Amino acid sequence: MRFLTKKINDMKSDTIICFIFENETKKSDLFEHLNKLSNNELEKQIYEYKLIKGSFQETFKYAINNELKVIITGLGKKENLTRQKFSQAIASAARIAKTTSKNQSIAFEIIEKNENCSCDSFSKAECAQMLFTSARIGVYEFNKYISNKKSQIEIIEAIDDNITQDIEQKATIGAYSSFAMKFAKDLINESAQIVTPKYVASLANNIAKEHKLEAKIFSKNEIKEFGMNAFLAVSQGSVNEPKFVHLTYKPKTTPRKKIALIGKGITFDAGGLNIKPATSMLTMKCDMSGSASVLGIIQAISKLQADIELHVICALCENMTSGSAYKQGDVLTAMNGKTIEVDNTDAEGRLTLADALCYADMLDVDEVIDIATLTGAVIVALGHNITGVMGNNQKQIDKFKQIAALSGENVWQMPILEELKDNLKSEIADMKNTGGRNAGTSTAAWFLSNFTKSKSWLHLDIAGTAYLDKSNKETLSGPTGVMIRSLINYLLS
Ligand code: BES
Ligand code: MN
Ligand code: ZN
């Protein structure tokens, strides 16, 4: 797919999306242009016959000379439009446009919204960025295994007669963010049968070659030599051996900051001997969403030639049942020497992440961030549209929360308090890997905090948000690519 910023006269799309706010009559240059082509019919239909009022996600379709299709999309009252609602409106408009476009190209007008609070207003440049990410999400489809493939959108145009450098720059971030999201969504959608640790590792190797990144890929014996026994234990029930991936992007000049980004990489989570019930296991190919995300993000960061050093780390394995699987009651020694009593083999993510966090401590980085489909408890707490954010540095958490909001994504902080320690008390080891049902998300995060020395460690629990059984307002069911936009914006900030 291509993402282009264009002037009105260079627009090639046969389907054009314009926005209107409720109770507002301000018309954009693009609207005036289309109105002229329609002999003022467009204006009449909207403002005289009032065929659309402009309430949120209300749409009105109008064809000009049977070739141009105009989709007017309502954004509701101006003061009520958040970036998130705007993203939803873009995505659903894109989905409608997909069904009407004949030349596989759709155009959006670039708008701006000026309000007092920076969170609720956005510039034309920020609009262009949102257009490219949300429209891409809107038209995304995984059709590899569909026999009768529908025609797909190939080009998304963002239209304004004054394409400034600022617009160009933010639009480029939007375009690469949506490439990263598409990459992650495709990888998560693919069968776990194909997406094994070895497969992801060789994909990472190809990414490294294409983007000239440093690549370190460790196999089982090297993982053993590192002393990553918690990670190794999770992997041992599978015929597919574990892989540990470490990619590094370095800017041409001295990096402004150095960040390690860890993605949970369980390519299938059957639960281990504490096997999951069938309904819970159904979507567990999504348990490598964290890895898919960070592998997408490093490609975007490299394309954008960001001035930061970025380390991407994936501890990849399957969590399976078999005669060689790790067992309840096993005591494991993680890479930092801390011991863990296995209370539940289905709490495997934190075991693999523990060793990945220890590994990140060997790198000289300013911040460590992990993104993981870690706990079912986060779904109980926050549902499917809010990501849990935790960490040990409130400044970093606050900054991330702000950037996520500006990126149109929902996050909510959960506490990590010393109180939680008792949940994981073990009689024979330093800690157990699970406590009771209570405070599951925070307890998992407290567990992880034992394995990082970083003073700026941020943890994103995307178990509820990475993969949807039911479509939400922006994304259809399936993988979402959640937090990719926010993380890219965070890394660039
Ligand atoms: N991968 C799951 C968490 C998950 C649940 C992801 C639902 C996506 C959707 C994780 O490995 C897991 O099984 N967690 C257990 C932990 C429990 C045994 C303490 C859970 O949440 O049930
Ligand atoms: Mn599990
Ligand atoms: Zn898992």
C-alpha cells in the first residue's frame, strides 16, 4: 500500500472522504472543489436539505457524474471529538470507501481542530499522521487464506492544497507506523503452525539484513549458556526449539537515548501441563503479539532514521504439554540467579520475560520497555479497549500515558506495590510465578520487576487489547497492532 500527500488537483482517487462537524458550516477547499464539480448540489444536499447533520460517524454518500464518490463523514460536535474518536471515524469511513472505490485508491481531506487543550486539538500534520494509520487499520484484511479475494485498497491519499514540511514529516511517521501495524497484524494472523520460534527468528534475520541492523540470534545451547533457565523451562515441552532474538538499530549520529524494547514471544500458548480449556486456547497464536509489535516497530524506526539507539529483544518459544514439559513445583533459576517455584505452567510469559529483562540489563540502555499479552486479569480489570501500563518510574509512565492519548490509544495505569510480594511467597524459592486470582495484572508486573535493574522500566500488558474476538469501533476482529503507534511516537519523542 502507498500513502501519499497530495494537492487537490493531483488527487487520483475515485472515492473521497470529507469531514463535517455537527452545527458547523465551515467548508474546506476540497469541499468547495467537489461542490463546484457537483454544480453546488453537494452543498444543497447537506446544508439545505440537511441530508446529513454531522453527528458522530453519520455518513452521507454522493456521486458526482457517476465517477467521483464523495463520502461525507460526521464527526459530531467539535468539542467532543477526541483523537481516539477521530481515529474511529477515519477507520470506519475507510471501510465504507473500500466498498465504493473502483480504482483501489481513496482520499481523505486533511483537517485541523483547534481547542484549548492540546489533547483534544490536532494540527493538519497530526491529522495526516492519524489518517494514514487509522485508514490503514480500517481497510486491513488478512485474506491470504481466502479463496475469493475482494479487491484491496492500494493507495491512501491525504489531501490539502498546502502540503507543508510539517505535514509531510508527520504523514511519513503515520505511513511507517501503519506499515509496522500491518506487519504485526499479518504475523499474528498467521498460523502458529508456521509462526514457530525458528520462523520468527529467521524473519528477524531478514529484517536485520534489509534494514542493516545488528542481529544476534541465539539457539537453545546459547540460551542455556546465558543461564536463561526460566525461559528454557517454558520451551522444553515443545519439539520446536526456542530462539532468542536481539536486533539493534543505531543512528548515524550519537543517539539521543538508548532503549531496549522487549516483546513477549510465545508463538503458541497451550498453557503447558496446566493446559488451557479449548475456548481459552483458541486464540493463543496471538501470544507473540509483543514480539510481532517490536519487530514491526524497529523497521519503522529504521525507515524514519530516528536518532535513538533501539534494541529489540524477543524470547521465542512455545508453551506446550508433553512428556518433556516443565512441571508444577519445579524450581527454576533465572539468568540473574533468582529462583522461581513453578506454581502454574500457564504463567509462562513472565518466566520468558524474566530472562529477557535480565539480558536487557547487560545492554547499556536508558530505558527498558516490555510489551506482552501477559494476564487474563487485565481483561477483567480493563476490558478489550484499554491497555494496562505499569512500571517503576512514574515520570516515564506519565510521559507514555500522555503520548498514548495523543496517539489515540487508551492506557490505564495499574499499581506495582511492595504489598503484592506476599501473593508470590514461596517456601522453597525466592518467589512463585503466580499468586491467587486477585490483582493478577499487578502481581505479574511485580514478578517482572524482580528481574530488571533498570530505573526506567515500563511494562505494557496487552492481553486484552492485542487480539479482538469482536470488532471495536476502529479495528475489525483479530489482531489490532495495539500500542505500535504509541510506542513509535514515544520513541521519536
Ligand atoms: N497468554 C496468557 C494471557 C492471555 C490471556 C493473553 C487472554 C491473551 C488473552 C498468559 O500466558 C496466561 O495464560 N496467563 C494466565 C496466568 C495465570 C495462570 C496466573 C492467566 O491470565 O490466566
Ligand atoms: Mn499462559
Ligand atoms: Zn501466554
